[in-house]
Amino acid sequence: MDRLKGKVAVIIGAGQTPGEEMGNGRATTIRFAQEGASILAVDMNEDGARQTIEMMGEAGKDAHSFAADVSKTAMIRAAIDAAMERWGRIDILHYNVGVSIMGGPQTLDDVTDEIFDKVNAINLRGAVMACKFVAPIMRKQGGGSITLVSSMSAIETMTPLVVYRTSKAGMIAHMQLMAIHEAPHGIRVNCVLPGLMQTSMSVDTRMRVSGRSREELIAERNAKVPLRHQGGTGWDVANAALFLNSDEAKFITGVALPIDGGTLVKIGWNH
């Protein structure tokens, strides 16, 4: 249980969307702590980050919460500065913040300036700026690892969330560019692409918006997953992020890794 021992991780999006399911950010934060990382748990709702730390038990003895709204660049900068003030280094940046359903449907006909700007400020601009602030630190210390939580939606074309999809596709493009330009400095940059996950953002948020039951939503989503017709959980994302940020992945950079139970492998028409 020491795959991240001695490493400092800044996890942005370490709290939890309200709901019964375990979120990707909370699971990843707990998992990193279990593997020995010192953690700055960043979230717009600091109480949510504190709750994540409480769930760590003894593993969270060097985990600390920090409040930041990623749509405000100065607050991202403040989070990075706080980690440096406390530990003097940052080995891992994990950006898990994202919104999908905001202001109703996101088909092309539904898009407004407000929806587009808000979703992109959180999903894409926040990720780019977090990388901007952490990159000089990692260059100076001789390396580091960055993981950005994109989405299967960046690749699949069936779900008409045009704003969410374009923001997550932009995240992959940013990751690829950064991976190649920062490689000489020993900085690895990768994306994880969650598919149909059973998380609070995916299930509970959709319940509130659609008025449908938990059982109905989960059954519908599970039916689309090839692997045992069972959606993933936050722990699946956490374990993938753990691998990519560990020394086991020291020769891996520029990867967009689907965590989707084979959903993106499906090619062809449904009859």
C-alpha cells in the first residue's frame, strides 16, 4: 500500500456531488491516500473535501482540504501555492472537476452562450490553467505526473451533449499537446475517460433533472455496457488514476485511457 509513498498530490475535485453513489474524485482521493500520498484535497465545497478526508481514517493523516472554484483562475493558483507552501513540491496533479447537465439539454439547438461558457470554464479552462501553474514546478523538480478526467463522451457521438463533449475532447487535445512538449522535462500527462459510471454525478444528478427513478436509470445505463452489462464505479476510475500516477506507468504519457467496460469498442448499427 505504498505505490505513492513520498509523493505530494493535488487533487482538484476531491469532494462529492450530493447523492448516494461514490464519486470519481472522492474515490481517487481516498485511494491515493491509502497508497501513501500527501494530499491537498481541493473542492469548491470544502466541507465535501473534509468529508472525503474523514473517510480516509488513518490514511488521511497528511491530507488537507482547500476551497477553490475552478472557474476563478486566481483560486486555482492559490491552491497550487498552498500545496507548495506546505510541502515544497507537487508530484501529482489530478483534475477531476467537470459538469455535464447544466441549464437543461445541450443539443446544438439548445446551446446558449451562458451554458457554453460555464461548462467550458469548469471542464476545460480550469484544467488548462491548473496545468499551467503546476508545470513550472514539475520542470524545476525534474518531473511529475498529471491526469485529467475527460470522458467517453469525448469520442462517442450518440449522446447529444454538444457542450460537454466538446469540452472533454478539448481536454484530450490539451493533454496530447502538453504530453509531447513536457516529455523532455520528465512530466507525464494522461487522460482517463470514464464511461457509463454509477456515480452521484451520473445517477443522482440525472434523477433530479429527469424525475426518473434510480433503478430505472441504472438499468438503462447498465444495458449499454458490454462487460457484464454493469456500469463502472468511482473506484474503477480511482484505480486507473492510481496506476497512471504511479511509477509503474513511468513510460506512459499522452494516453487517453477509456474506463468504460468496452463501450467504445462497439462499432456498427443497433438493430
